[in-house]
Amino acid sequence: MTSVADYAHLWEPQPGWLNTASYGLPPRPGWEAMQAALADWRVGATSWEPWDASTRRARESFARLVNASAEDVFVGGTVSAALAPIAAGLPDGARVLVDEVEFTSNVYPWKVHEDRGIEVVSAATDDLVAAIRPGVDVVAVSAVQSSTGAVLDLPAVVAACQRIDALLIVDASQAAGWLPLDVTGLDALVAHSYKWLMSPRGATLGYLSPRLRERCRPLQAGWYAGEDRHSSYYGTGMDLASDARRFDQSPAWFSFVAAAPTLELLEEIGIAAIHAHNVSLANEFRAGVGLPAGDSAIVSTRMPGAEEAFAAAGIRAAVRNGGLRVSFHVYSTSEDVQLALKALERL
């Protein structure tokens, strides 16, 4: 039986990298695929179609990772741009519920419609399920909160949304790649790939349920959203794809060139194994700073002087919303944890 440690040789992190929640480090297959594509681009060695084949591979791999059909997966560049057509499809006066610490890529796309009566309301993380009650039309929430690492009770949120027939939109940018995900009961799930999916910035993937697609207009449709892309280059005729591809944004080729083998590697290692590895390291750190065990790969704690102590020891982490944030992924080790704890000893 293989383990996460069996794949450690595919990464080359400098000790003390505890900031995957900001960006993930590429594995060798993704890095080498991107370098090969860049080398070909530099001299014009190939056409673009081989690069674009990676977009299909990434789409299919992401679909498997979230238990979706590839026909229900679209590609794009950013989370906020992916959510824009959904927000534009809401009726005037709709009410959108978000977590009070929700990352703004899943807030601003709704708030820009306040001039037509869209109302964005918030609830504390622990009160979110209770706040899903009649009068809420959309729940837009992260599967894992960026600033706190809080893991959403997704089954409870799904059940609450179904009781009132509210749309459920999930930002999985801080979850996809380490947390087991299933789109059953969701209307949309969107994730950028540069964090836990360890790919270059510029590749976003998302799931759109058939019922939600019927309510949305593909406002960013271009040639890449055509049923037959090679027939969509010129002219006034428009034949958009019949599935979620009609919401595709033309992809950043090289980002997807790296994303495809990286997502496939995640499948090979197994998200369940990565989840156990990450949470175990996070809990080792939590125990070292006097926190109870948790269920997240992200640890956030307020510790005066920690940022300076980490900087002095060469530990790369982050400060978000006033708290020290450390995050652990497939390439993290117990040695990284102990290095961080040693840096914090005097605190």
C-alpha cells in the first residue's frame, strides 16, 4: 500500500513552507509539463492544440475529484469571474447569505448587483446553518474558510438549502486538493487551482448543475464556448455548447498544461490519504501551541509576536484577519511542524 510519503520526492520545498493556503508548490510532473510547453512556445515548435488537450484532461480529472460529470464542469480564470454569470442570473431583490468572514471573491460578485435589489446578508460561521431559513434565495459559502480554516458542515448546509429550495454555491478554493468533496446537492462549486491543487494561477474549474445552467446566461461566451470550437472562430452565427462548456472562458494554456498532470497526481495519491496526512500535521502543530485537535489543514491562531518569530526563523506562513495562519499539504512534514514550534518557543 502506498502512502503520501511515497510521493514526497516529487516536490522540492525549502523547509518551513507552511503557506499553501496562499499558493501551492508544483509537483515535478506539473512543473516539467509547463517547462516543456514554454520551451515549445519560445521557438514555435508546435500548434496550440496539444496545450489545449490539457484543459480537457484537467476538466475530466476535476470532475472525478468532486464526483461530477465532466459535462457539468466548466473552466475559467478566476473564481469571481466564474460566479459573475450566476449572480447576473438572480432575479431582482434576491437575498444572498454568506459567511461573515467569506473571502470577497465570493461576496463582490453578488454585491455589485445591489443596485437592483440584490441583498447580501451574513452570519457567523457557527450560525450559518441556522441562518438558512425562508427568505434566503442563495447561500454562497466556502467549503473551508480562508482566514480561519473552518471546515463547512456541507451535509447540514445542503439539507438546510433543500428545505427552503435555496441555491447553494460553494467556493472550494481552500478545500479542493485535500478535503474530500462531492457536488451532490450543490448548484455550483468553483475552485481556483493555484492553492491546494498546486497549479499556476490562471486555471479555475467549476461544477454547474443542470438546473442552475438553465437560469444563467453565459455572459463571457467566446469562441471557446462553442459546440465545435473550430467552427466558432468567425462570423455572426453562434452555436454554444449544450453542456457546462458554454460557460467556459478561453483558458490560459500553460496554466492548464501544468494543472492536468497535477490533478491526475492528486487522484493517484488519493484525497483521503492527503486529508489524513494534512490534518495530522495540523493537529501536531495545534497540540504544540496548546490548541485542541481540529479537522482542518489550516490553523489560525492569535499569537502576538508570531509573525516576527517566523520571519526570523525562515518560516513562511501568513497573517489573515489578524491571526497567524499556517497550512499543511502533501509536501509538508513533521520536521516542518517542529521547525515552526521551535520558532515559537519563546512566545
